[in-house]
Amino acid sequence: MSKNPIIAINQSKVANRPESYETMMKVGPKVCITTASHPGFLGFEQLLQTGIHPMAGRYGGGAIDMHETLNPISMFQYTAWKDVKSHEEMHHENFKEIFELCGSCLDMVIEGPWEPYYEVIRSDLPLIMGMTDIPAVLGKSFAEQKPVPKVALSAKRTIAIGDHWVMDGHEGDFEKGAIETLTWMKENVPGMIGWMIMKQFGVSAIGSFQFDPKGMLKATLGANPPEYNTNYGSQVPDKPLIPGQKPTQYLVHMEWESPEHAHMGIAHAMLDYELRQIHNEGVLAHLDKGPYYMLFGPMMEQGQWRKKLVI
């Protein structure tokens, strides 16, 4: 494991209807405030799916803008942590509060939650900022005679998340090829803000609401929290209770200025001859499944955890 923060991504699919958005804005901030009660919590980003990348027609039933037509939509909530134990302790200490809050969302949930843990393999993400921050950042880079930095505007960018399942024994080759691909893209493709590669190493049982049989049946009532207990017991672990999946899952997280930049930018891996060779040999040649890219928009975020990432 690297010294980077670990990231738990709570993944679910929710009904695309007006009431769902009302519930998100009502309950989401309360969940975030509860989560921030633990000292091992470093920050979060909540993302809501806006579409998919058609990948040259392989997924031609999808489009980059599916705000109205995609149902259900995926909701990914990143939470960054000092370590696994910090995340599990937070769930243990605030179990009843989180169950009550999440239970009030059940009428919009179609699938999930499922909360895998990810190790950050490599990151080249800039800090999140607002428009009024940009002059100071640019002025500092000019004064220090450094290259003009990329800018990630708060709530004003598109995030592409690519699901890749890597052949057993090919993890090192895939990581090398993915880093080379993404580095090339950031240097050469207009509109790319930054990127991060994450490797799944397990799943939080309690964060995924995977209770023991007695608790599972009680949880379907949506009230009166069951006892804190999973099929693995009620202890607070220092490693994921549910093992990492095989083939190994990697998520490639890319940030773009807009959905259109993401659409054309990712397409460079198929259309630019030089990048195509890098991507073919370094990424596609090592996959059991994928890639599949979903596009997201930031809904709520508190991105100070990016300061702790080792590039």
C-alpha cells in the first residue's frame, strides 16, 4: 500500500425522478456532517451520473448527456480516509445515525449501496478552487516562473470514471501503461484537467449494509436500526472484511472541462495513432473486462484530501 489516503466509494443506483434530487439535497449534507465526526476522515466528493461515453459506438445506446433519459443513475460518493480502521470506526460509532439517514433514502434506491475500498496508485489531480482563486494561483506560478497549472473548478467540471478489470498477474503492466496513457493525454489533449488511478483491495461490509441474516431482515423495514453486526461479526476491523474482487478492479478517474471535452478527449485513445499504440499495448492488452466509462458531475465536494496525495 502507498502512503496515500485510501478512498471508500459508496456506489448505488437511484431512480431518476424529481423526488430523488430533493431527498439527496436534504439527506446528503447530514450524512456528510455525520461522516466528518471522525478524525481519520479527510474529505469527500459526491458525484451524480450524467451519461456514459459511447466508446465509438460499442455502447451506442448511451450518450454523454443522459440527464433526462438515463434511469436509474449511478451515485458515487468518495470519502477519503487515513486508513481502513478509521472508516470502519466511523460507521461503528455513528451506526444508528447513518442507518436512520440512509433508511430515509430507500424509496429512491434501485441497487446498492456497495462500498469498495481503493488504493490510490498514482494521482495528477489539481486542487479544487473557485473562479476568484484563479488570479492568485496564476500570479504565484508566474512569480515562481513555473508552468501555468491546470485548474479544477468547484462543481464546474466533468468527471469520467473508467471501470477496468485486469488480468491476474498483469497488474504491474497495466499500471505502467495506464500512467503512460494518462500522462500523454494530459500533455496533449485539450480540456483535460487531471487524473487518478485507483486499485480496489476490498469492500466495507458495514458500509455496504451487508448485515447478518437477522439484521438484513430487520433492515428491510426501513426503521429501528438492527444491531451492528455483519456475517463477519461486530468487531471493528483494520482491513476490509469483504475481500477484493478478482479479476482486480481498477478505476481510472479523469477530470475534464466539460462533457464535450471528455467525449472527444477519451476518443483520442482510438483516433490518435501514437496514443492508440500506447493504450492498446499498455491498457487494453491486459484486460479481462472493460473499459466502460461513466460521466459524472460533482454534486457536493470538500476536496482538501487532494493535498495529501503523492503524485
